[in-house]
Amino acid sequence: MPKFAENLKKLNVLLINPSAMPYGELISLLSEKSNLRIPSCGMPLGLIEIAAYLRKKDVILEIQVIDLAKEVCKFYLNLSNKDPISYLDFINRNLDEVKFVPDIVGISTMFNSTRKSSLEIATAAKEKWSGCTTMLGGNVATGQYKNLIENDCIDYIARGEGEIALHDFIVQRMQGIDKPQVNGILDRSAVNPSFHVVNIDLRRSDDDKSTCQSMTDMTQLALPAYDLLDLEFYKGDHHWGRGCLIFSRGCPFRCTFCGSKVIHGRLVRHKSIEQCVAETKFLLDNGFRYLSPEDDIWAVNPKKHKELVDRLCELKEEYDGEIRFNLSQGLSVAVMDEDRMDDIVRMGCKGAQLAIESGSPYVQKHIIKKNVDLVKARKVLDYMRKIGFKASVNFILGYPGETAEMRQETIDYMKTLDVDWVYVFNCAPIKGTDLFAEFEKIADVNEMDWDNMRMGKRTFDTTELTAEEIENIVYDANIDVNFFNNSNFRNGKYELAIKKWNEMVLKDYPYHIVGRYCRAMAYKSLNKFDEMGDDLISCVEWTNSHLESKRLYDRYKRDMPELNILIENNSETVQKLKS
């Protein structure tokens, strides 16, 4: 323990992770027991790494983590027997579980959709504990600090990575300094020119050059404070049942849309192999067998990647091979080759997404600056399929400056790929990215509907496209490439096509008649006419009884001729099929 510790005041620190659901959907889920979509949830790694760092530095404090994203998911899993609750009551119910009176309440704002939620959490904390200091951190806080700091419920903004800055802030508070001045922690005097930048090489994308601190030496980090989480929940047999960990931070590429470098920068920093093994082994020893590394980019350094995979494979043998990895951040075309793909399979990963983002060479080079080699991307995907890897791809439509011809290039390119699924997203900018600055030229992005922002959804018009127009373009593209021009169906892999439609759509959205219709056509190709008939009958029944099903039919009936016949001759034909 540091020599100065004897004279320091003990502090209580509460760290809160909001749900990433769009605010409007979150309210509906809680207050109306609405099942709009599956809430997202993963371990709040940023918070538990900060907590572990503070512990390692022997700071005298108590720490508690509240994962509201997890609590929303628990509510979702028990919708049928939960009474509706307002969001404020939901927040207060969880704040009532705090075991101390916090001196500092830190709130993570990683996604656009968490902006309003975080402000309401901060307000509730202020009302419950009038003397507490509230602080926002994460992607949104880093990019939008000038707007967020204007809210009375917010005392400070932490920009960039929070470990060093929060530690220094806490130490000054312990020393009796009422208003600490720390690189990386900004208050309403954030424009103070005396603040300076630390490790600016990590912050090349940041146009305003405001204060931040970054962890240049990853060996200074400790084992994440997993003990502050409800591990049993994340280990459970449900959508969110996986253990999360991170082996590196940063990504060297210049993609204009990416929010990761807003926090972690472009300098890739790796934990030691010993750290990686220790974190993995901890999760394995605590019963996890499905693990999700959250690195900004995977396998960027071939030597380090090989060494890491070798050690992970040793752990697999130690635990009888019962380990699966999910590379949730996707794979980069630029760094993928056959050797690295073989290593990914060897470590126990069954599938992943390849981040291509656009099928237009112009967009790649001049708009998003990702510069994906589209020919190489196809070769990487072909090799994935050759080795039995479940391959999917990511694309984004609606970039500023992207013409209709460029969008069609992307859609046409999608339909040539042999993949299990194509994820098509609506381009919605993250504040602090280069892309956001481009959107500012064609839209009033600062007035966007933050309450309902989510990945893949845009809530504002531009001079090029309205929000409704781009939403329809993206939706039509998804329907086109994943259903009517589905790769597995196109290549005669009918059973696999059925499996993916069930997993991706029909399990949670049984009313999706496009999915049912395409499944019926796959059954027809397999000569399973009973199953085909059942699906077609269901399509008719859903269309006649469900508003969303009717909307889907009206929108895509030109591509569903067999269903049109049934709809037009409803009762007679259906009865024949039933008999």
C-alpha cells in the first residue's frame, strides 16, 4: 500500500452499465411487457477492468457494479410473470440494492442508445444520494462531452480509457481536493486550454484534441474484477450465456465510421500471453465453456496470434476440448489469411462475421477508407466455407456521398457471396468519428433522435436520403439477400438454409411470412411437401390475422407467387392443402 494511504479518506465507488436497448424500446419492454426485440447484453468489461486496476493500485475504496443491461435481460426472460414497471422505478429498484452510500457514481455510455438512459440514471443517483459525484465515460461521453456536461445531473466526463484518469481523480479526492484536475476527467471548465493531451498518438481520430489518457502498457492491468458480476447469469443457458474477455485494445485502420478508436485509438496494445491465459482460465474454472473475446481487431499480429492460439489450444486439451469461442467483433479482411483462419478454427471458433461494409470500390477508398480488397474478401469467404466455418458478412448502406449506383453495387456484390447470413445495417454515425463530421455537412445530426438510436437505425433525414428512405433500402436489401436470394438456398444447401431461417428469424418472429414462405420453398426442393403445405397454410393464416404479416405480404408479394395463389383462392385452396 502506498505510504500516503494512511492519510487518505476511504471512498465508495458505484459503477453502472446501462442497457444498450433503444430508449423507446426499453420503456416499452419494461412498462408494457412488450417483446420488441431481444435485448443486448454482455459482461461490462470496461467497468470491471477499471475496478481491477483500482484494486491493483491499492486505492482505499469499496466498489460495486450494477449491470442494468443484465437486469433488463432478466426482466425479458420473465416477461410473462413480471408486473410492468416504469424506467425510473426500475432504476431506483436497482439503486436500492447498493450496499453503501456512493461518493462517486460512474456510468458507462458505450452506445448512442445509452445517452438518455445514462442521464436518467445520473439524475436518480443525485436524488437518492445528494452528495455523490456523477461521472460519464465511454464512446458517447468521449464524443459528446460538450453536450453532456451541460446537464446538471453530470459533474464530470471521463474521455478515452478510464483506468489511469479515474485512479488519479480518486486519489485527489481522497487527499481532500474537492475539484480534482486530472488529464482525462473534464468538468464544466472542459474548454480550459491548460488541459493537455496524454498519448495523443492513440487519439489520431479526435478532431478537438481534448484531454484523454490511455493504457500504453497493458501489463499494468489486473485480472478483470469478475467477482463484481453475477457470473451465474452470464453462464446461463440463454442468449447471453457467455464469458467475455479482452486480449488487446486498439485498431490500426482508419475506418471513418468506427467508434472503437474513439476510446482505444489506433495503436494496438496487447496483454501478455500470461494475462490472456489467466483470464481465460479464470472463466473456465468458473464453469464457462462459451467465451467471447471483445478485441477491437483479431489476429492483427500474426506472431502474437499464433502464440496466443497455441496456449488457448493447450487449455482446450486441459478442459477436454469443451471450449467454444465467439469472435463477436468480426474479422478483418485485411489481416485474414489461410493460416490465421486455420488457427481460429483450431482454437474452437465455429463461425464469425467478416467485416466488408461496402461492395463499392469508391466507397471503400474514398468514403469509409477501409479499403477492403473485394476480391480477397471473396477468397477468404470461400476458404471459410471450404474448412466448414460458418461465415457471415457485415455491410452498411447510406454513407454520406454514397450514390444509388454505389448502393446497388454493394447489393449486387452481396448476392454473389457464399455465406450463411448477410447483416445489412443503416449508416448511423457515432459522435467523435470522422463519419459524423461528414454527416454534419448533409444533416442536422446534432438534433437526431437520441432516444431511439440503435446500431443499424437512422432517425434523421439528410439532403441525400430521408430516414424512411434509407430504412426501406436497408430492409429491402436484407430481405433480398437473406431470403429471396439466400446463398445456401441458391447453392442447393436447403437444410442449412432452413436452419438459418429458423435461428435468425422464425424462432423469435413466427409471423415473418417471408421467412415461412422461403422455408416452404426449401421444403419443396427437398420433396417435403407436408412441411411445405404447413408453412404455406401458416402464411395465409398469419397474413389474415396479423398486421405485420399483412404488411410483409403487401410489400413482397411479387416475389411469393405460390402464396399469391393461396391468398387469392383462400378458403378452397387452404382446405385442400389441409386435407
